[in-house]
Amino acid sequence: MKKILVLGAGLSSSSLIKYLLDHSDEHNWKVRVGDMSLDIAKKKIDNHKNAEAIEFDVFNEQLRSDEIENADVVISMLPARFHHLVAEKCVEFGKHMVTASYVSKEVKNLDEKAKEKGLLLLNEIGVDPGIDHMSAMKVIDEIKEKGGEMLSFKSSTGGLVAPEFDTNPWNYKFTWNPRNVVVAGQSVAQYIDHGKYKFVPYNQLFKRVEKMTILDAGEFEMYPNRDSLGYRETYGLEDIPTLLRGTLRRPGYCNAWDVFVQIGATDDTYSIGHSEDLTYREFINSFLPYNLKDPVEQKLCDYTGIQMDSEAMKRLQWLGVFEETKIGLPNATPAQILQKLLEEKWALEAEDKDMIVMQHQFDYKLNGKNKRITSSLFVKGKDQVHTAMSITVGIPVAIATKLFLTGIIKQKGVIVPTMKDVYEPVLKELEDYGIVFVEEETDLD
Amino acid sequence: MKKILVLGAGLSSSSLIKYLLDHSDEHNWKVRVGDMSLDIAKKKIDNHKNAEAIEFDVFNEQLRSDEIENADVVISMLPARFHHLVAEKCVEFGKHMVTASYVSKEVKNLDEKAKEKGLLLLNEIGVDPGIDHMSAMKVIDEIKEKGGEMLSFKSSTGGLVAPEFDTNPWNYKFTWNPRNVVVAGQSVAQYIDHGKYKFVPYNQLFKRVEKMTILDAGEFEMYPNRDSLGYRETYGLEDIPTLLRGTLRRPGYCNAWDVFVQIGATDDTYSIGHSEDLTYREFINSFLPYNLKDPVEQKLCDYTGIQMDSEAMKRLQWLGVFEETKIGLPNATPAQILQKLLEEKWALEAEDKDMIVMQHQFDYKLNGKNKRITSSLFVKGKDQVHTAMSITVGIPVAIATKLFLTGIIKQKGVIVPTMKDVYEPVLKELEDYGIVFVEEETDLD
């Protein structure tokens, strides 16, 4: 019998926990699910005979030690900043760990000790990071194996509302942490283009978009993600002339969102005194120069250079940013105020489903010819529990855990899933869950 | 005999130390000057019989305790972040302190203890902060005394090259810490205008300028300083509808500087790998989208919306940002790279003199009439030691120290010079040093 400890039972753990329980009889697993809220943990295990729910507070060191010591493998779905607290205990007690988050410095530093003890600390095996790594490495390895030379790699992912439920002019609803959406992109984006480093500050980010089509999901635009340069090493593409990672939105979103960026409405570094008494209209006006003669709408257009009858302006009008509604949020940052408004307007409705879209574009040279492979993914959510986000984050974590416990994955140390013996079996099983990449190849010359 | 300990003997201490020594016989003072560099301390006291120079390292706690214990009053001209180390020892040993810097939280917290022990911790008595507080409070108090109601207060200061030595198209040379000039304005500017809060993010700051003329120093433009809102309390203007503080540059400077802001060339938060091998032209290009057909100049104009034949472009050309010169600075941030170039181009020449300009504009209502008082200052440096910056920072510190030691200033606790019994005698003596405000009054109706 193997004991799996899942820490964190939020939305992104739903499909993960279901997978583990569905496979628990076959593999003789006991699944223990811990969460700050015992109710949430209980709901997720739904009285399954192979599962137990516990109240878990990561800052309770005694509890953390006891629970980790009693497990065989720990899956941490806690907020990313807490993983190292779990990882350190895992190494101390000789336990394996799986997470869907980026490797932090603290976790990376445990590599040597983990290897000494023969432990696996597998990270970045959700969707982004996770499925992106695995699906990209599969194609990159194939190109290299047939002797191709990589010229360009562009990769982008988006979590959005599914097309049938896409009912507002932003073509966007929150399917993930709203705060992350509001403050996205506030550190410089770095990438390489034709051998030249490129740096994009926040105030240019939403202007630097590229358009693309993904399968029958339709049209998208991609804005650059923070640090693409580090991926050259991750993907073994140290000499590639072009590498860019991005985030996907529907066409027109970035142009309208940029208005908030330009006026400073996404700033999260200072609080506005008595913000509870302001209206959203006054909030917008607080970023615009004083002038008695023009209405706020006209001032905003003049200030940001958009037209009164533009699509961007229609999106802003629809959000209600010019309305005389009280904000009601005391001493809030601009980002918090904007988030409050967006949470009302961009909420998923009860029947709404989300989607995950991803597209890689690989340009390479083989036998003197330039070719392009496009590899695309389009996954829709099943319902509001097993969302596309929950499935694509949780299922790879679950599959990797199974493959490790059954001896298929043999890696040790602090790793991310870029090795063939990890990504190949995971990608294969992901197909059973509708996570299938569609590859198309074209000649570029 | 009174013992004065001056900590920090850099450029801004020159006029201060000279004043203390010039008055040392009359008041029976011993002046002890400590600096990281004994040579610099020795140079500043120039073998004066009432002075001693010592090597002083603020992190040597024993030395810090010994020196402070032996003094009667300590003048800290150290970098602002070290003042609290001095202030804490002053309170411990029952000594008074004078500084030209903003009151930090740590220093503010010493207020109660200082008052208990009957100590003066006088801060913000340089030029900005310092002369600005005093000269503004004088007029504000006068307006209030005659029953006027304050409607608007705008105040701005600039440290620039004096007109006769103003020889480059930016009309700017470094007369102060270059780093502060490069990263200036990177936190949001906050002010109040006709009763409405206004917030200006960095990417708008250098577009939000107001023009003004100061005496015979000529034309200037002012961009908003970080937090003007806190000055309502400092100046006893809690209900004023308009309050704005700003920084002065020559006309056209902000428009050209904004190009660096827009492309991200002033960012100090990340390093560029192998920056030593890049040219300045490549540095600028790294912020611009890839495109083979246009030269960097054209791409920059298209990206930032300036014209090829604009004044901004002439200023950029003059700086050499498009030249194929190697940067030669390893692993530097964009801000560090820009600073290196500017330090070569904006250096003061041996005979150059600097200037300080300041202007307050007070609008008020009296007997139903709206009036405006403009109070302006224009101070030129004497030479490269007794610069306008050194004089206007150091002389008020020295005068206040004298007035305290001679019993004229009787305040205790952690204060800034907004009280009449402090600013009145200081301003009066400042006139002997050419620091004279010119007041003009006009009717607004």
C-alpha cells in the first residue's frame, strides 16, 4: 500500500484527486487530502473508502512534519510560495514530492540532497508550466533526432472562457486567479528574436501582440511573457536565434486592457485614501489631468489616444468604468479596485465552461529547407468543478505520480518534465483525457 | 566650548564645514569631521586650528558610539539611509542632531524619547527638503495671518547647470547624484487638483509637465514629484483643494527623456546579459521590435511616436545613443547603461557652475478676491566646490546648528523647519549668502 498526501484541495486539485481516487483500488493507494478548510477537503474526497480528509495548515510545523513523515509521496497544490516548506520536510524525511509550480530557488537548492537520498522532486508538471514543456520537448527532440536545426520557437497558452459561453465584448471571463490577471506582466518581458535580445516594459507589453489561429477555437492574440530567455537552457536550445513565450487573449482584449496600463489603473504598489467613497468614474478620473470642460470619457480618449467610437472604448463602457457606482472598497490599491469591478463583470455563470488553448510554433532547417511545425491544443472544461484548467493542471500531476509509483518514471532529484522518459508516457496517457496536440507541418520557403 | 561632529564630508558638506569653521572662533566651537576617506575629511578642514579630521565608518559601532558620546551636536550628512544609526546613538547619549534629509520612520519613532531627554533632532533643513519648507511656510503663515484662504499651492525645485554654462541640447548637466536623475520618478506621483486626487504613473510622468518662468533664469518645465499629498499635513494645509510639488527641467528635456521611459531604458530591476559587448545602438535596438528593413532611428520614432526631425530626436542623436560604441559595462541594468553614457555627456566641465532654481505659487482668497503670490529663488554656484547645491544644502544646516547652539532655536524632539521660530531666523541669515526669495503678487480675477 502506498500513501499519497495531497496538500491543497482548491479548484485545481479537483481532477487530480478524482484521478487518484479512481485509480486507488487498482494500485492499492491511500489518499490523504489536507486543506486549510476541512470542508473543502471532505467535499473533494466525497466519502471515498481509500481517502481521508484532514485540516492542514502549512505553518503548523509539527503537523507538517507528522503528515509528511507518514506519506510515501507528497503532492503539493499549495500556493507556490509555500512549496519549499513542504519540499524541505520531504527531503528531511526521505519522501518524494510532485508539484505543478515553477521551481523556486529554495527548492532548486535541495537537488543535491534529494539525489543523495534517492528522492524525486518533480515540479512544473501542470499545464503552464507542465504540458507546455512536455509537448514542446517532444517536437524539439523529434526535430533534433532527424537532424534538424532549430531556428525559432514560439509558444503561448491561454485560459479563457469556451467559445459557446463567450458572451461579453472582452471575450474574457475569469477562469483562474483574478488577481494574477490584473497584475499580469508588471515585470519586464525578455525574449530573443533573430539573435537579438528584446526587452519589453510593462507600458509596451499589450501593444506588442502577435495574432494567431488555434484549431477551431478561433483567433487569438499573444503578448510576451516575462522571461523567455531562461527557456533556452530548459529546452536545450542554447543557440536558438528566436524564442518567445506568450499569453493568449482574444483579439482586441490587449488594446483595451492597455488603456488601464497606460493610465496606471493596474498599479498594486499604493493605496488610494478613502477609495470606498469614490465612484468608478472618479477612479478613472483620478488618473486624468484636471480639466473642467471635458467629460471623463473624452479626457480618457485624449490621454490614451483611443477614439470615442473605438472597440476599446466599447469594452470600457461595457465594464461600467464610467458609471457613478460607489467602489465600496476601503483603502484599496488601483489594482484591487479594478479587480473588484472585473470580478463582477467577468464572472463565469453557473453553466459556463472554460477552455485551455496552447500553440507551439517550431521553425527549423532540414536538408537546406526551412520548415514549420505548429502544435496546437484546445481543451474544454466539463463543468465548473472539472474545468479545463483543473483537468490540464491536475491530470498531468496525477499521471506523473502514478508513473513514478509504478516505477515507469525513474528520475531522481529536482527536475522538470523535459526528459523523454518522463514526458513520453505522461503525454501518451493525457490523450485518454482529451489532451491531444494537433501537429501540422508546412514548408517556409 | 561646544563640540560639533560632522559625519560625511562629501560635496554637499563643503559650504557647511566652511561656515562652521568661519564661525568657530566667535562661538568657541571645535569641529570634528568624519568621513570614510580621511583624505576627504582633511581636505575639507584645510588645517583649520579649530578642526580635526577623522576616518569614520558608520558601521563601526564602537567608533560611532565614542564619537557621538564626545560631541554636543551631530550633523549627519551621510547617505539618508544611515541617519537612523546616528540618531539612535544621539538619543542614547543625550546629543542633538541636525540633518538635511527626509525624516525616516526610524528617526520619527525617536520623537518621544528625544523630547523626554530634551533633545533636538532637526531634519529636512537642506534645500529640498529644507529651504522649500521654510520659504513656503513663511508665505503660507503670512496669508493665514491676514485672513486669507489658501486655494492652491504649487512648488518646484531644480538643480541644473547655470545659464552661462548651459551648452548642450538637453540644457542639463549632472550637478548632483546621476543615479537619482536616471531613476527619478519610478514610483507613482500623487497630488490633489481642485479637490480631486490625481495619480500619475511613471509612463505618463514626463508628459504631465507645466511650463513656468523663474526670474532671469528663464523658462522651465515642471514634472510632478512622488507624493505631494503628505505635504498637506506638513504645511498645515489639510483642506487645500490643489497641492502639487514638482521637479524643474529646461523646456524639451521631459519630452526627450520620455523616450527612454517609454522604451524601458531607465529600468533598474534586471540585468542585461553580456551588456559589455553590446553597443549603445544595440542597447536601444533591444527595446524595439525586430524588423530588418528599418534602421534603429526609424524604428525608435515609429515606436514612440516622435518625428525624425524633432527636437527630442536631436537630443537623442547628440547623446550618441545610435552610435556603434561598445558599452563596456558587464551585466548592467538598462539604467546603469544609460547612466554610463550620460555621465560622459552630461559631465560638468572644470569651469562650469551650477544653479538652484525654486518657485512657489500660492493662490488664495482674501476679502472675496483671488490673488496669487509667486515666490522665486535663483542661486548660482561659486565654483565646483561651493556649488549652488552645496551652498543651499549646507548653509541652512550650518545656520540652524548655530541658532540652536546659541539658544535662538528652542524646539525639541524630531522636527522639520516649518515653525516660524525656526524658519524666520534661518531665512533671514540665508539672505547674507545670496539665498533671497523674490515675491510677486498679482490679482487673479
